[in-house]
Amino acid sequence: MTWRLIRPIWRLGNVTASQRLVLLALASFTDQRGENAYPSQSTLARMCCCSGRTIRRALADLIALGIISQNGKGRRGTIRYSVNADVLPAPDTHGHPPRTPVSYNPSNRNPINSNPSKKDSLIHAGSGGSSDYERIRQFQKLFAERQARR
């Protein structure tokens, strides 16, 4: 199976749900080039949880759309299919702009130089020193006191 076919198949816009499901099942039998898939129609019907008639109809529609093509016979007389990757949408053209790296990372924030907000007041309450170690110890002490009161 070639994983490079999965994402473009999900992005196809002109297919029905049953056609997409049959195409995904068929892609699971292909080699690295998207060729040499020869599952039987009963195997596809079992994988897709639908009838053989639905499989035949979906395969005929996919062939008519040019998404798959027949390439002779496979083992035990089954039809050999290929997925035409040129018809599938390109992996990069999914409508979103390219990702830009995030410039702000909250985990890199320096807690010593930042102003404590109201939600951080429990950690900074009564803080005599400014070291992280002292703040953590004070927080642990307050937490232990609250647990003891319960």
C-alpha cells in the first residue's frame, strides 16, 4: 500500500461516499506506484461493508471519472486496477497557506521577570524571594495545607 495516495483521495471533491470508500479500499492493495491492485469484488464488498452491486457501480464510476484504470487480469482472474495519481489533487494544494514557525513559546517565558497575573497569585502569594525554587516550595506548602484542611 502506498500512503501517498490516502490524503489526496480524502480531498477528492467530485466523488460520492461509496466511491471514496471503494477507492480507499482499492488503494490499500496498490504497490508504491499506485498500481497492481487486484482484489476481488467480494473482498472490496467485505472491506467496505456494502453489496457487490455497490462495488461494481462505484468501480464503474471511478473508471468513468478517470481516477482508476483497468490494466488486465490479476491472480485468479481478478481485474488489475491502477490509481491514476495525476487525477488526484496534489498534496501541497489544500487551500491553506504554508505554516510559519511560531515565534512565541509560552514555555520559554521567564517567570522571574514577568508580572504575575491574578490566576498566578497563588504561586506568587507572599513570595519573599524571586527564585523559582522558592515559589515552587511555597506552592507545595499551600497545597499541602489545603489538602490537610479537607
